Amino acid sequence: MISASNLTKKFDHRGIAGLHNVNLEVSKGKILALLGPNGSGKSTLLNILSGKLLPDSGSVEGQAQLVNFTHSEDFNVLKFLISRVTNDIENEKKIQLARDMANVFEFTFQLRQNLFELSAGQKQKIFLAAELINHPETILLDEPFTHLDPFTRKNILNDLFNYIRQREITVLWVTHEINEALKFADLVAVMNFGKIEQLATPKDITFNPSSFFVAQFLGYRNFVAVKRENNVWMTPWGPWENYAYHDKSEAILIIPSHAWKKDFLFSVEVKEVHVQHLLWEYSVQFQNRIYQVHLPSYSEPLAISPVWDNCFLVPL
């Protein structure tokens, strides 16, 4: 487990950058993904949790190592992994540890090769194995795979998180890949201006974003300001009987791009249309607003309305 209490770090007199009273707790064996725009404080938080950077105030409980993916490439793979074992054990056991990690991350055939001879993806696997070979309790990952192609990254992440869950390693993971965070993490935190805007499970943060910023950062693009009248929310498509936030009078209606159905009552003007994998992506105009729409088939002219079961509200 690792936790942080009221962490603050300022890098300039204005206090814009850094962290502002960040509180966080990650239980043993859980994976927390940190999302947020550049400069939101993700890397600063990891540097403080690892002890690389001291906070201005606040405290940290638990120890964590920040995974380092830059190493000398003068070794062959086996010697490199053996050199990373810190336990005082016999050399034969160190060799076996190295072979075990090679089996886990599928680079057994590269054990006798030199590191400089390998591809970027192969080296990432080996550097990752080197960080895990001593069975740490907690690791910190700061966007380690961004330069890899999606196929290689997907394979590495599958192997990595399967191993992590088997070993019950606690992980804090900075990433910009939202779908990967939602797939592999137990908890997701969205940061902005040095604060955690929302910390929740992947399901809750996806379907119950706590603010307009979180919803926008998660990729939603269709937003409509709505008001509650006579216990229903008034929308451009008529009244919506949704009892969420019954104590509020105003909210933002979020319509996911896939949450549309064909409906002859509400004609829209098609501005753009592009084919995507198994979907058609439309940009349409309705009542002077532009909406993003994904549909499984092509149709023009087009008449659509929201699928209310897939829509949700953010209170104002």
C-alpha cells in the first residue's frame, strides 16, 4: 500500500504548477491509473512518491520505486538481468530468476543477445523485467510505452498486468491512453492543475464523471445545457424523465457519440462523414449545434435522436 496526505509542491511564486493538497491511497495489489493533460501534476506526484522529489508540505506512507527504462546497453540480456538482482543469493539462483522473467515476458530466445541488437519493444520488455526481478511491493510507471506501436504496447501491457495481479504488486501508472487505463486499472484518477478532479473505478468515472472537465477529458464531445422543469429535464428532443440530481435545476447533458438511433422526427444536416473501423463517423448539425455521431451504417439524409439509456448528466 502507498498513500499520500495533503501533498503540496510549488515550482513558482504563482503556484500554478505542481501539486495542491493531493490525497491518495492505493491498497496492496491494486492498480491506479493517473490521467490528465500535460502539466497537470502526474509526474510530479510520482516523483514525490518515489522520494526523488520532496514536497513543500504533506506526507507519504509506503515506499515505491520509479521504473527506469534507460540503462546501459553494453551487456547481453542474461548478464544484464543477473546484474539487477539485489538479493544476496547464489549465482545459479540469479540465473534462474532471469530465466523466469524471460519466460513471463517471452524473450527467452534473446537471453544471449546484446541489448543494442534488440528492437525498442524487446528492450522495453527486458528493462521491465529488470525492475520486477526483485519482486517489489510497489512500482511507479511514468508513461513507459508511449513510443511503441499499439500492437507491441498491447502485448506488453497484457503480460505486465497479468504478472502484477498474480504477484499482488501495487501500481501507480501515468498514461495518456484512456482506453488502456480503463481496461487494466482498478482505479482511475483524473488530474488537472495539480489537483485530483475525480478518483473512481473505470465504470464510475466513465458513466458518472464528476465535472465537465472530466467528461471532456474522457473524450465526450456532445454537451447540451438542460434545465429541470416539472421534475423532467428539458432537452432539444423533448422532456427526459431522468431522476438523477433531482435537487438540481441545471445540468449538462452528455450524449456519447454512439448513443444515437435513427428517428424520422429529428432531421439533422450532415456536415461531414468518415468511414471508420466497423462504424461511420458523422458530424451533424441540429438546432444550430454540431454533434459527433457514430452509426453502424451509412445513411443520408439522416434523422436521429439520443438513446436516453446511454446518456447521463453532470450537475451544475
